[in-house]
Amino acid sequence: MQLCRTVLAPGARSRGPSPVGRAWLCSPGYLQPTLRSGRGARDSRFSLPITEIDRPRPSDITKSKLFQAVRSAPDMLKSDIRSFWDQGSAGEFWAVGSDAKARFLAEEKSRYQFEPFIPEFADFAAATDRVVLEIGVGMGCDHQQWARARPRHLLGTDLSWRSVAYTRERFDLFDLKSDLVLTDCESLPLASDCVDLVYSWGVVHHTPNTPQAIREIHRVLRPGGIAKVMIYHKWSLTGYMLWTRYGLLRGRPWCGLDHIYANFLESPGTKAYTVKEARQLFGQFSDVRIAIQVNYGDLLQSEVGRRHRGLLLTIAKTLWPRWLVSRLLKRQGLYLLITALK
């Protein structure tokens, strides 16, 4: 049985470690060919000079010939979304330290401090001896936990070059293995029925055609496979706060939450769903379980994203009744945690 599509991208080279790996590494967008970074550093594997600077510079990323080639592919033109995440990966504000390893460790500590429910939801130990795909690796923190669980094969995707660069750097530093590809979640370079577990944390609500992304998750899963997906919840405290700031206080109280999420939360076009809508999205799965989770944004803890700064937010953080919110408004969390069985 063919596990993955094997279309070879021009100039791409495969290390050939396994049937899954060979096909995946040769898929369009694979990042293994030797590249020259913006600083002239050269390595036999893809690498940006993240260890030498606090953050990878957008110019280092966007001047790459491979980056330009990927941008020109018709099925990968999500330019506004990609540009947003290429300027800063999710959770990057937690990555503080004197060197790359220290920054990754700091980000990991803060991530699970402010989102302690992730390990229980993900159930990383379930990856042992399975084929696992993570859609949207971000800085690679959760991907690192999947790798530590010793899956049979670990695959990771992201639309953002910056995120794939961070995850590659992270895995090199901690001596972990994963096959990473820069690609679009609406068109995964995988054959049908070849993955045991798909994990995606806060990703598919950003892509323009979210239903297509869910169909792709269903397609690549084997019968009996499990999808663990987090998407945003429409009726959330975060949504109400954004509406107050960008709707009510700007004299536009008629602005709906769909408009608010799409224009003011994160990348352009971000969506949020009711529980009913989320269940419909996953309608082709045989069993779907959904839980609502209050997050650090609802509680105004830590940083709440690089788009959200200012005196009003600082005052709100000081006065916000977190204890009361976390106990009485559990149904108004931003996260929908979805476990779906194929």
C-alpha cells in the first residue's frame, strides 16, 4: 500500500529513511536541500541562523529561493496568513533566553504552565509505535512531546517558513527526529488511510477553507484513527472582549463576532465556531467529542498575542476577576477541544 504521494519537487532530495519518510521528504515543499541563508551560513540540512540571533529575520526567510518557489505554487497561496505567522510564531513571546536551547526550554515551560490541559488532551503517550501527523507545528513544542513518545513515524507540517525553521532548529538541538514539510493543510501530500493519529492545535480555523482541511484530516487517517484538534469557540470571553474593544468602543456595536475574529484576533480570516457548527465540521467522523476550555487569553494571563497591547489591556489585566471567571464562565472559553474517531 502506498503511504504517501511521491511527487518530487524540483531540486528536492530525500534521505530515504523509510517508506513513509521517503515519500514525505520528496513531497512538494520539503525543506531538505542545501540552502544558503541570508547570512551566508551553509549546512547540509535546512537551517536558519536562529542560534546566532534572538529571532530569525524575515529577510533571511523571504529571500530564500525555495521560499519564493513555494509562494508561487497555486495551491499554496495563503499569502496573508503566511505573512502574519512568518513575522512571529505562536508562543514566541514566551521564548526568552540567552541562547536557542534556553529559549525553547522557556517556551515549553510557559506553554504548559498557562495551558496545562494540553498534555491531557493530546495524550502524547498514545503516539508510541504509531504514525503521527501534526498539522501546524508552530515552534515545535508539542511536536517535541510527540517525538519523545517514540512514534513509528512522526510527520509535521506548517504553512509558515518561520515555524518550520524553529521546529527544525529545536529538533536538531534536542536530537529528535521528524519529517517536516512546508505545506498547506487543505492539500496534504499524503495518501489516504496512512496515519494513525492527527493532531492540530489552533491551526485549521486560520486556513480559508476549514471544511476542506477537516476533510483532508479524515482522508489521511486510517479507519479507527483519531484526530485531536483544537479550534476557536465563537461564544468566548476573548470574543466578547475583542468586540468591546474593536466594536463597541469604536462606535460599531453592530459588528458581529465573525467580523471581529476575522479582523482582530490573529491572522486575517481567523474563524470561530459554535459547538453545533464544530460538530457539523466533523460530521464525517463516526464519533466526535467536544469540550470547551477557558484559556489564558480569556483569563488575561501572560501575553495574549502580539496584536494586543496598550493601556486598556494593562488595566483590564489588573482588574480581571480570574478566579470568578474560571469557575463561573467555563462555557465561555476560547478553545473547543475536539476528539474525533474515523
